Amino acid sequence: MKRKEFVIKMGTGVLVACSGSCLLSACSPGDDGIQNTGENTGDGGNNGSKPSIDIGVIPEVGDQRKSGRVLFIRIDTGNSTSSFVALEAICPHQSGALVYVPDQQIVQCQLHAAQYELDGDVVRGPQNSSGSTRDLKVYTTALSGTTLTANT
Ligand code: FES
């Protein structure tokens, strides 16, 4: 193999290797799981309009739906504001996604498994990760027709 051929072949190999690693790092979601992007300001993620849902999307007790940075959870039958809870949807620790676990009646982080009560209180801090978390913000809600809005 001539020197010119060698340089071309090696250059192509290096280019492919670098492209692969660059693509992998760009697609990496974080250290070990689900992570939301953006700053968690606790403002509900409203950009001029408040997060809201149609209550028809969470018809059963335990159902949940995220809108913006707010997690809406149905906690009781009926269609009054007391049938719902609206909390931060993004974990204060390192921005993991929060989901409601109905059979335990807790909200759990999908990144480091911190757990919170429905009133926002911390039940358990981050697991296998440094740092701590804080209580979640709980928003009052307003119901207009079937539209439930979080007052962020
Ligand atoms: S991001 Fe939620 S516990 Fe770490």
C-alpha cells in the first residue's frame, strides 16, 4: 500500500470513528435514565399561558397527565378542583421526569427514584446519586367547564 492510499484509508476510519462517538454523545440522555431538558424554575413552564388539561384525559382515579412543567393527577372521583392535584412535573434534584405511582400514592422520579407525597413533601431523597432535593411545588387549580388550569 502506498503512503497516499494509507493516509486516505486511515483518514476515513478516523472520520467514521469520530462521527460515531460524537453522535452517541449528542444522543446521550444523561447518566442513567430519563432526564428532562431545561431549567426547573418551578414556574410550571408557562410561556404566557398557564398549563392546563381537559379533565377527560384523566377520567379514572390515579390517572395523570403532564402539561408543560405541571403534572396533573386525579385523586378522587367527581369533577371539582378537589378531585385533582397539580404539582411540578420535573424533579428539583436533577430534572428527572416525575410520575405518579397510584398503588403507593406517591410521585416518583424516574432518574434517581426520589419520592414525594401528593402534598409535595419529600418521602425519600435521590438514590445512588449525590445531592438532595426539596419539596415539590403544589399549584392551586381552577376548573372552567372541563378545562383544569394550574395557577403557576
Ligand atoms: S433527578 Fe430526581 S432524584 Fe435525581
